[in-house]
Amino acid sequence: MSSRTGFAVMLCGTFVLASGARAAGDDGGKKDAAALSPAEAKKLKNPVPYTKKSIAQGRVLFLRSCTGCHGTDGKAMVDVVANATDLTAPEGWKNGTSDGEAFRSIRDGAGESMPSFKNQIQEEQIWQLVNYIHSLWPAGKRPPLQEDGAGGASPGKTGGRSSP
């Protein structure tokens, strides 16, 4: 690992801890979860509906935990990490673009410059981050937006949130 890459990993990890992204409460033992294989990750489906609410929640996490390397706009135009992924251009992603593959990259880390966040962010929050990252994609590549009440809310209930 080059000294620049090592510094970037250290900086990103320090940024996450200093930003308060460490989730409170029990994580159900997920800190000790084994890293997912690429094949396992590809099969995973996001249990958090792609809604305005989940995107907004993911945005808060992104601003706290990810901007040090990916920038506030997700384009990775910061000088800290030379090879950080531009999250707005999925065609350039090296580790896959499915929900599960994005989850795996965040939870388990990816390559030398993307650290693991499994000890800092709960799994549900990682799925919210995946939703926010998808919202950065060009409109034609984003998943279809669901109602805020989707995925377990009572019928007719909407979140009433404005777009992120």
C-alpha cells in the first residue's frame, strides 16, 4: 500500500469516527459478520425501499461519513484519494452496481482505498446509503422511486417528505 493510499484510508477512517457516524445500540452481532463474496453480494436485495425518506436518511450518513473521499457531490473530485470511485457514474464502478455489491463495498471495504464501515454504520443505515448513492446516478439508471409508506407502512400513509 502506498503511503498516499495508507494516509487516505487512515483519513477516511478517522473522519468516520470523528463525525459521529458510529451507530448507537446493538448491531445484532454484525460487526463479526464474515465478508461477503462477490457472488453472495450480487444476490442481496435492498430491504429498505427506495423512497424519498430513505434517500434523505442516506444523504445525512453520506455527508457525515463519505465526503472526505467522495466529495459532497459524490464525484470523488477531492485530492485525498486518487482512485476514489465517482459515485455518480455507475458505468465506472469496479466492484459492481447492484444493491448488494454496493452494500458489500461499504460494509466490507473495496480495494486498498475503501475501508470497511461495518463497525461504524449499522446495516440498515448502509442500505440507506445505497439508496442515496443510487439517487446520484443519471435519472435513467436510478431505481423507480417508491412511496414513502412502502415496505410495511399502513395503507394510505405517506411520509410527506420533500425530495432530498
